[in-house]
Amino acid sequence: MAAINRDPRTAAHGTRNDVVLAVVLAAAATCMALFTDEGRRPDPLGWSLLLAAHVPLVWRRRHPLLVLVTVVALVGPYHALDNNHAAPGPVSYVALYTLAVTGRPLRTILTGIGVLTVSVSVMLTVNTHQAVELIRISGWVVAVLFAGVDVRYYRQYVAGIVERAERAERTREEEARRRVAEERLRIARDLHDLLAHSITLVGVQTSVAAHVLAADPERLDRAAVAKALDDIAETCRTARGELRTTLEVLREHDVPDARGPLPGLHGLADLAEAARVTGATVELSVRTGDVPPAVGAAAYRIVQEALTNAVRHAGPQPSVRVEVHAGQGALRLSVTDDGTGGPAPGSAGGFGLVGMRERARSVGGTLDAGPRDGGGFGVTAVLPTTTPTT
């Protein structure tokens, strides 16, 4: 079956196999010429033509039509000399089969008709009875041609199946690579949101503690310092827990639930309280029902990044208003502050705004961010909570 399935032009050791085939067929033709129809045993010229007709088979895979023409050119005179007519049959059939299995069906049919026409014409000049006999056995020629065409179509069918399987495998590999890339991007976003938020809070809380220590060393407010340090410790513990949950997918990637629960709207109060610890005034308004987990996680990360930017860039003790409400098939949120409206001049920009927009797009939503007309900075987002129908 492997020999039938593969294209003979691409088979390994094709030339060597064809040499062996030519030798075997030449030996078979010699035996047929010697032991069948002894009255038409070939003369020296007939032997030369018979054996020479087997030589072109060595190149039958590379030039099937040329090989067939050469075989016919040698076998025609052989028959015209009224030698043993059965001996060159196998080599002729192999040449016809090779052309049928490697060429187009129309060319194969036309070539078969041409070969039969030439053969019958030659036999009519030699022996009318033999010509009639050739027509009678021409069914073998037709059978060989159709066998070759059938094998060719079968090979094309098998090749099509293999190609589809390979294409499906490539598609699966590409899908796997795409999912890996998406997972890496998700982890990168989570790490950015988590670390930027936590480090910003730690920095602000550390500044508060340093200010209390340096303000009046003679009257040290130990309670304020202790509270600032406790807030720093709590922020670090929270960040460590979230970081462990985020990286769990990398350490235990074979565990189905390794990702852990997604953050959601229930965590907005904790974000607001963490921002208040740094000195910001945060007004939180949440009016929502049940939303898809992915939408809730996106809203949580957007609010987290917006509060982080407000604490970092809005100046000392900013006032921040966070509104989240659901309606008309979408979750709408806004985070506004009354600060300076952006990073300090000359500071390097980060990936916060880009990350928020990507969070919104990941659930099919939109996000706008920029300075407000009345001062400060605003972030608004609309996140669909229903799957659009088509």
C-alpha cells in the first residue's frame, strides 16, 4: 500500500528499482520468446530490438511519455518482423501504466488510442489474423490504462487527506501559539496592574511615614508611624497574595483551575480603601447586578489602574470619584480626579492607559481617558455585559 500511495516520481531509490524491474522484465521476455510460439522465435535483429526495448524503463519515472514512445518505436519493428508477439507485452504494459499513473487522464486516453492504432496498423501489414488477435486482446491495454488512472486518482485522494490533516495540525499549532500569546499578554497585564498599584501605594505610604519622622523629631507621633508601617505591611501582603495567584498558572500550568478566581466588582471597595490610606479622598458608587466574570475582572483592573494613576500623578491628597453602574446591556464606569491631570512634565510614560484600553477591548468594550475641561483627569469605559446576536 505504501508503494501505491506514494508518487513514483518521488519514491526513494527509484532509478535502482527501475533497473531491477527492467532486468526482470527482460528475463521474462527472453523466456517467453524462447518457450512460447517457437515458430516465431526472434532472429538476431529481433533479439536486439526486444532487449533494447527494456532499456528505456530505467528513466520511466522521469520521462514517462518519452519512454513509451521509445518502447513503441522499438517494439513496432520487432512486430513487423513477425517475431514472437507475446514477448514484448510486459514492457509495453509497464510503459503504458507509468504514463497513465503519472499523466493527465486525457493525455493517457489519447496516447492509448494512438498506441493501439499504431500497433494494429503494423500488424495489418504483417498478418491480418494477428491484427484481429491484437484487437481482441486490446482489452488488456484498456485495463492497464484505466488501472493507472485509477491509481493516480487514489493517490490524489490520499494526498488530499494528508494535506487536510497537516493543515488541521498546523491550525491547531497556530491556535495553541495564539492562546499562549494571549495568556502571556494576560499575565503581563495582571502583573503590570498589580505591581504598579502596589508599589505606588507602598511608595506613598513610605513617604507618609518619612514625613511623620522628619516633621518634628522631638514630638514623634508613634501612632502615625505605626499606622503607616502597618499599611505598608498590609499592602505587601495583599500584593504577595495576588502575585502568587497570578503566577500560579506558570508554576502549575497542568492544573485546570490553576489560574484562580478572577478579581471582580466586589474588590472595588478594597481598592478605594487602599487609595484612602495614601491620603486620597475616594468616593465610590457601585450600582450593578451580576455581570460576567470577564467583564467584572476588566472593570476591576481599569479602576485599579485609574486609582493608581490618580495617587501617583494627581498631586497630594486628591479627590477621586469612582462610579460603576450597569444598564442597557453594558457596564459603565468612570474614574475622575481633581488633580494635575497627568504625569509630571519630563517623566517617562508607562503602559497604564494602553493596558486599560486593552482591558476594555478584551471584552468588546471601549475606553476614553484624558484631561477634563474643569481640571483633573478622567477615565470612562463602556463594557458590554451581553453577547451580541448575529
